[in-house]
Amino acid sequence: MAGVYQSMKIGLSFSRCMADIYTGKVDEQDVLVIICRTDFDPHNDNHWNAIWEGYIYGGMSNPEWADFADEYDDFRRMAIRLYDKGLIHQPRQFGAHPPRMPYYWLECFVPENEMNPAQQKAWDNYKLITDLA
């Protein structure tokens, strides 16, 4: 690849990506977006509690967070932070129902120095916002 690129991650599973970020397998700063199969607002207590219980105990989803039962506050703060930065995309909010994939991280390369002025401004604004959060 010509030019300078930054490696970023696109997540395809809210529960599994959150676990990887929490355990340090993936750095939160490397996340471009997480495309979830969920439809919730982590600021809403009822929404968050339903998500939390589903990922802790299972039921409608796999108990992906069973090992993190004591980390409720940390996971919620992380979810709110990602949500407020616009890094959580939920296609179900728009009527789509994406399937669960066996893989859940995609790596992409974002060019840093070969952008037109509009792309550069968008990239600079994105980096500014993520640095502020």
C-alpha cells in the first residue's frame, strides 16, 4: 500500500467486541465502529439491564459476559462511551436483521496522508472527537 495508513478495527458483535476491548485484546482507540445486532440505548436503564442480563445469563443471546458478572459498571461506562462517540451502529434500529458471524473483527486501513481536503477534514474531526472522549 502506498502512503501512510492507520490500522483500524470494525467489530461485528457487541458482546464479543466489548469483551475484547475490556480485556485489552483490542485497544478502544483502534475501533472504527462496532456493527451490532442489538437495538438499545446504554443510557436507558431498562435497555442496559436487558442487554446485561442477556450477555451474563444467556437466553436470547449467548452468555458472552459470564466471566464479567462483577464488572457491570465498567461495561456500562464503556458502552456509553462508545455509543456517545458514535462507534456503535445498530442496523436493527433501521429494520435490518444482520446474522451472527463466526468472526467478529475486520481490519481496515484508513489512509492518513492521501486524502482530498474534505476527507482530511472529516478524518481530523474524527480524531479530535475520539481524543476528547
